[in-house]
Amino acid sequence: MPIHDWQFWVATIVMLAAIWVLKIVLLPKKKGTKTTLTVGGKPVGKKSKPNSDDCGCS
């Protein structure tokens, strides 16, 4: 390997940059979707009113 040649290092940097660009273009990006946790169709974590008849035990 001609590691003392400047052209080797230029070609190596260009190759690594090309791989990096291809990785960005070709690999899918992770897109997360935030959802709320529900139990029985009602969101969890919401405090119920103190005088409510619904005990949440159905």
C-alpha cells in the first residue's frame, strides 16, 4: 500500500465521502410516531374527577 503517497490519501478521503453520501441517500431514516397509551379507549395517566361515578374497573 502506498501510504506515503498523497494521491492515496486523496482517493481514500473521496471514497469515504462517497460511501457516507450513499449511506445517507440509500438507507431509510428512522421516523418515530408518538402514540398515547390507552386502556379501554381512555388515555392512561389522566386523573379522573374526584366525584366521578366511573371507577375505571370495568
